[in-house]
Amino acid sequence: MFKSVLNKGVAWLCAMAIAAPAAATPLAPFALHSGGAVEIKFSGYLARSGDTSGAPGLREASFGAGYMTSIHELGNPANQLWRSGQDNQSISFMMYGAADAAVLPVAGASAHQVVGTGCTHLAFGCDGKIHLDFYLDKLNGGTNPGFGIGGLKASQRQGFNRLGGITDGALLMRWEFVPGLAAASPGGTPATFYQQLSGVTSPSSGFGSYLARCAGGPACGYFSNGMQQAGADFYGTNTMTSILALTAIGQNGWAARLSDPVIAQVSLGQPGTGMLLPIGAAMLLWMRRRRQRG
């Protein structure tokens, strides 16, 4: 009897070892099951920052919030790795810390090139980085505020990196914008955010681009591979559209709509042999107890 159980146990462990490389290990309730180049889509709104102090340092110009809508194979939107509502999941984001380091006129156009970097006004909470944080929540039963009538107001921001109803979920991943699209701003500050805007400050209508790295959170296990330009994990492009102040969203303090397709590479982790050892130990203990009873 024991020999039969032992053989079954060994076969089970072998099957686990063979199957392990083919299975994605969930890093959180959020899980991706196929790898490769992907496009991450999310949209939201931008507001002018309340950082108006005259203290030393670059002041934050704007901040934003919204929701991720999908992750799909690059060039094939039909192959979705994740979408809002899947497994009753909602992913919200907050973008903060962006300062306008330099504003340059665009020759032959009314637009301006706004070179951004992380704000450095310490009293406001700035740390010299532009941040983009994502939080996982339930779609039904979670807190997922809208931005229109009765929705989230920009004035509900709580400190540097908190916004009611947006940042109250479980941290999924934290991005930090990094240099790499150009050497520096005209003042020599490492530039991490490039925008061409209709106005002279952000937020305004226009578009922008950035590189970012995954700096923390369980989902970084999928994206921390340095596959983008300059060793970054993400390449993002922004489209900003101004919002009329008299609209419901405008009256809530949001100045522009933001949409953000981001290019990234998904790498699926493989459990090492170390992960199988506790399984094997538990199996052997069970078999020993079974033998003692027999």
C-alpha cells in the first residue's frame, strides 16, 4: 500500500515539475497568462496642481487620475490579456509629481514644447520624480468614483500621492518616469516627460511621451524587463484634450482629458525548484504519517 502511495506521490511531483514552466504564477489577484509585446490602455483626467508655494524647488504643475481599461497584444486588440471588469477587477491610477522644467516655442506654430521633470518642492512632498501608481480594486463592491456629476473632485486630493476613491485599493504597481528620450532640459535637469501643448503650462490640449520603469508592486514581476528604449520598462504616449470649465467634469476641477496607450513587454515568471521543495516536503510528511497509521 505504501509503495503505491509513494509511486503516486512521486508521479504527482514529477507532473508538477514538468507543468511548472508552462504556467504563469499569479503575483496578485491580478494575473496575466500570456507574454510578449502588449499595449496598456487607460484614460482619465488632469487637474492643475495646488502646489502654489513660493518655497525653493520646482513646483508640481499637474496631477491626474483615472482607470486602466485593457491590456492587449500589441497590434491585435482582439487578443486581450486583461480588461476592466475581468474577475470583477478595476484598476485605478494616480499620476503626480510632474513639473514644467522648460517651455519652448515651436517654430511656425502656436504650440509650445513643455519639457517636464519631477518636482522638487520638498514641502509639498516632491521627490524629483514623476510617478504613476496603479491600484487594484473590485469593480462591483469597490470604490470606483466617476468624474462627472456627483463624482470625484480634484480638490479631494489628500497629500502628495493620495486621492479619495482612487488610491484606496491594493497597490498593483508603481511607475517612475525616467530619462532616455533626450539628454536633458535646457536648464540641464534630466527630462522625463515631453509634451507639445496648445498652452504654455500643463494641463492643456496636446500630446506627450515618456519612458518609465516599474519601481514597486507585485505586477512589476510581469513588466520589469528593461525592454524599451534606454532600458525602460514602458514607453507611453499621451493625448490631452481640454475640458470646458462649465461642464460637470470641469466644475469638479478637472482641466483636460487624458488617454494613455503604453507599450510594454510581458514576461511570465517561472517557479524555480525552490518553490517545489515545500510541496515535496509536505507530500513526504503526509506519506510518512500514512505509513505510520498503516
